[in-house]
Amino acid sequence: MSMGGIGIWQLVIVLLIVFLLFGSKRLKSLGGDLGETIQGFRKSMATSDTDEQATAQVQQHVPAQAEATTQPQAHADRHA
């Protein structure tokens, strides 16, 4: 057995101790809370990805609009 790894028996003992300390009802509620937390995290990550894509699209359009507004001014300066 390696010194740094956790064997199957150590894992079983830890799980048994956790079960004895918290009980089945508390573990069920903890599992439900953990599931809700993971779902919320995934939704927020999906939302932030969508926001980043929208921001990138806006940033791509902004330079094109800026060039369109600056070009007529440059032409006006040349004719003056």
C-alpha cells in the first residue's frame, strides 16, 4: 500500500464514521443541499458563459461602429 493514497478500507471506515455521526436523515438533507448547490453553480456558469459570449459579440461590433463614426470626421478634416 502506498503512503500517500487512501485505500478502500480507510474510505469505508471514514464513511461509516460520518454515517454514525450525522445519521441517515441528516445525510439525505446534506446530499439534497449539495445537489442544489451543484445545480446552481452549473446554471451560473452557463449564464456567465452566455454573458461572456454576448460581451465578446458587442466588443466585436463596437470597433466597426467606432471606425464608421471616425472615418467621416477624418474625411471632413482633410477637405477643410
